[in-house]
Amino acid sequence: YPQRIRFSIGAGEILTDINPFQAIGMDGPAFHNARKGIQELKKTRFLFKIVSDEMHNLDFLNNNLYLISHIINDWKKNRLEILKRLINGYTIQQISDSLKISTTAVYKNITEGALKIIIELFKEISLFVNQRLEFK
């Protein structure tokens, strides 16, 4: 924060050997799709996109990701930090203590930012994508 990072998931085959340490030298449709997604995101204020030649009808998923992007774009640092801590399993009290804000402020951010809904959407999108990809 305040830097913005774009995330593009490129689903598809990887035609080269998998290097578990770095992507240098790896290639295939998965990388081409991810690059295409990043190029498309650069034309917008959106932060997330899924591109795949194998998965069709991604509009529903991408529209959810665009809506999340739209919501996140105007967040202050504390709300992003609260989201991060919720994802990592912190309790409300731990979030309050670590950010030096009241528990009321934590709850207010969770409610006004729809943080629990965003977390659930990310989980559902991840599950959907993982169920439809065929790992070889």
C-alpha cells in the first residue's frame, strides 16, 4: 500500500519443464494467457482477471473479480490490513491489537468493506477454477 498490483491467472498447459523456483525458461498457453490478462487489466482500474482457452464462460468469475477490484480501489490501508489478517486467521482482538485500533473499528471495516463476503468470493472463485482445471 499504496502501490497497486494486478493479478492475472492464466490457465492452460505449461509446455516446458516445471521449475519450482522461478518461471524463467518456462513457457506455454498458461503464461500466454496470464500475459494477455495483464495487458487487458492495464487498460482498466481492475486488479484481477482469469484468462483461459480451456475454461469457457469466465465472464461471471471475472465480473465478480472486477467488482471486488472496484471496491478495493478506494480502500484505506487499515481495511486492506484487516482483510489480510482475516485471511490469515487472526481474531478480531489480534487485529485490533496489531493495528492499534478499537475492536469497534475492526468490525466497522469488516462490515462496510464487505470483507467476509470478499473472502468467501475469493474462496469460491478459487474452488471453481481448481475444479475445472485438469492437472496432468
